[in-house]
Amino acid sequence: MKERKIVVAVDESEESMYALSWCFTNLISHTNNCKLVLLYVKPPPLIYSPAGKGYIFSNDVVVALEQYGKQLTDSVMERAGAICSNFNPTNVSVERVVGSGDAKEVICSAVQKLTADTLVMGTHGYGFFKRALLGSVSDHCAKHANCSVVIVKHP
Amino acid sequence: MKERKIVVAVDESEESMYALSWCFTNLISHTNNCKLVLLYVKPPPLIYSPAGKGYIFSNDVVVALEQYGKQLTDSVMERAGAICSNFNPTNVSVERVVGSGDAKEVICSAVQKLTADTLVMGTHGYGFFKRALLGSVSDHCAKHANCSVVIVKHP
């Protein structure tokens, strides 16, 4: 059996951490060889801005925002790493990848570049209006990712 | 570990049969206990009509159409059953459920009634226009089914 490559899209949400656990209990518990890629997509810097687009920040603010982004990345990857260690899989190698930009675009292009077999992600379960207005990352990826996609729903 | 219930939506398509195989090789190969439900949704009778809605058929035609629907159901369930026997899982019990109506609605309500843990389905991979016009059963179910959903893509 050839090595399977599973990409799990992780972010700050409880749902994405649950999706990672689901992956261990449902998808990879007994596979011979498996490569697990933890993919975190940093939002573009301006998302952090409290004041919205078009403002020019002083250097201090830019540095602070960049640092916040870095901390966020570290914190997500740490939590995800802790879940992986918890399941302690002997047959799974774990890799971390950090992207930046529009999450849905970055995830779809990453699974293609990484030649993933399966993409696993949570769903934020927004209500109707939020979903309709924002569009959902998981909806987009389910449709456009060029591999099988698991949308894990938090019970 | 409690018994997991996995619903696989099967239809006439190659994609759905591939999704069923995927399910065996990726999801349930080594699980302790698993109930697999093969769900087939018959289209509403008028879909069979070559002439479209609003026509009144003679009794003969209605009988012929019903028979065609029954044959289609049998043929899908037979193919799905053959795949299941092929993998010959000792820890999996297989059940067959046939519904009727609008596939996306019936699948979502069936997984709820069956209290499924996971729904597995193929994607027809329609091109952009067909997808935009018809809407896709898998898109709808990924969004609205109240359990985790796997969209299996045929390589």
C-alpha cells in the first residue's frame, strides 16, 4: 500500500482541532504509512487591522500586528501538535505547513502542490446569513480541491 | 469504541461506486465495529418521463416506468453489494436503504433518521455551468447533512 498523504486544515477554531482528532480516530488509526500535513493559513495582514482597509499604520503597529500573526500561528500549531502527540501514531509522519492569504484559495492550491490524497477540515457552522454573505471556506474546498475532502462536523 | 454508522450514498454513477471502495480502503478497514448503510435514492417517477412534466401516461407506460425504476434500484444495489463482498469485511454489517424523491433532501433527512456518524458520497464533477444550473447533490449535503461528510473524488 502506498503512503497516503492527508492534509488537515487547522486554524484557531475548536472545529478544526476536532477535525484533526476525527482524522486520527477515523482515517489513519491503522494505516500502514501515512503522511499528515498540518496546514495553517495566516490571514493577509490587513485582516488584523481593527480599522479596516486603506489606513496607513505607523511602523510600531505593523510590527505589533506581524507579531500577533506569528503568535497566532505558533499557538495553532502547538495545539495541533499536542493533539498529534496525544494519539502518538507510530506509522504517521507529521509535517507543518504555513501559508498566507485567502484561506480557501491557499488550501486548494496547497493540496494540489502537496499531491494530497485527502483534505480534512472542520466547518464553522455559520448561520444562514453569515454563510451566504461570507461564503464558506469548507464549501469552496469541498467543491474545488482536487482530492477527496472530509468536512468534519463538531457534534 | 462504540459502533460507527457510515452511510454511503450510491447511485448509477461510477463515482459513487468508487466512493464506496474508498470507504473500505480508507475509513473502515480496521474499525472494530461498523454499520454500513447503502443508501439509494430513486428519482421521483416523472424524471423517467421522456416527454417531461404534465403529460398523462397510459397505464402501460406507468407500469413500464415503475419497472425501469425497480430494475435501476436492483442494479445499483447489486453493484454496491458486489463491492462490499469483494472487501469481505468481517467487522462490518451492511444494510440497504432505498428512498425516493429529491436526492439531496432525502439523503440529508436519511442520515439524520439513521443517526449516521459519517456520510460518504461521490461527486459527479459537473462542469461549471451544469453545476451552477443544477446545483450539486454533494455540495448541498456537505453543507446541510448533520454529520461529517466525505466527498470522494474519482482520480
